[in-house]
Amino acid sequence: GENVEQHPSTLSVQEGDSAVIKCTYSDSASNYFPWYKQELGKRPQLIIDIRSNVGEKKDQRIAVTLNKTAKHFSLHITETQPEDSAVYFCAASMRAGANNLFFGTGTRLTVIP
Amino acid sequence: DTAVSQTPKYLVTQMGNDKSIKCEQNLGHDTMYWYKQDSKKFLKIMFSYNNKELIINETVPNRFSPKSPDKAHLNLHINSLELGDSAVYFCASSPGVLDYGYTFGSGTRLTVV
């Protein structure tokens, strides 16, 4: 299956600063890259996604960039707030025609008030 | 109404027992999945079903047997439970094979003692 690496595993930022989480994937046929936020004891929830025909997507304070050539994609959170504290997972789709997602190992983001 | 519901939320059982986890989605989605999240928060695909048909079985021991009576339900039965099976199991669904938007259930925390 797909191999997705995610860095860093933990990230602490001051409230108001930006946070960046990076992922790389191995399968060049992957064409869908979502990001999920998981708060303590809760389910993962989709926060933003990007498809392979787009290089960047933004939704308010959250943006995702994709570099298909280098096979990496990143999550950018600006003006961080304490409620952004959670574990964030990147994911990549399996080969086209199937829709299993392979997840990165997660980044625990802590926003310090 | 809960979109993807799992029961039970918590399950504590002894080694060697057989247990089932139920999942139901009311979103009209065609595809359902089981993911396992271990103590390090790593999310790994176990099974995916599309319209009651098994699509993917990712190197899961034979002790795990999914059953899909209809496309709104995907249950997970586990035989001869082992300590290493302790984890949180998430059910998820998506609209179809080529549409990747996942909705996760709230998870079932399985503890084998």
C-alpha cells in the first residue's frame, strides 16, 4: 500500500503564530490528499483536502499545498488559536479506482495561550 | 442524528473471547471502512466494502471478519481476542468508490485483558 510519512510528530506554537505540518507519499498514482483533525477522545474530522490537479487550496486560516513532482504536501494554519490544539493526520489515496486512505502518523499540535 | 454510529463505545473483554462491533451510517454512502488506531495514534485501514462487497482486506488476521448485511451496515467480528487487539476501532463511510470524503464514527475502544 501507500507509505505516508508525516513530520513533525509534535509541534508547539504560541497563540497567533503559524503552524506547518509536512507529509510525503510514495505512490505517484495517489490523487487525493485530505487532512483530518482529531481532538482528544473524539473522531477524526476532515478539515481540508486537495486533489492532484490543484497546487494549493485555502479555507480561512487553513491552507494546503501540494507538490506532485516531489510527492509532498503540507498543512498551514495561520493565526493559531488554543482550539486548534489537536492531533492532525495527513492521508493519501491508494491507486486511482480505489479509495482507501493511508494515513500519516499524526502531529500533536499544542497552541500555547 | 449521528451520521456514522458505532456500538459499543467501550468494550473490555478477556483474552480468547469473541466480540462484535456494530456500525451503521445514515448518509446513503456506498462505501464503508474499518480502521484501527493503536496506542501511538496510528490509523490503519483494515477493510473496505462497497455496496456490501469486500474491496480491500489489508493484511488483517483471519480472526477479524467483517460482515455487511446491507450498504448501511458494516459490522466487525473478532474471534479469539488477543492482547494486541487492544485499540480504538473506527468505522467510516464515503459516498462511493471514487469519492473520498470520509465520515468517521465515534470509535470503539477495545481493551483485552
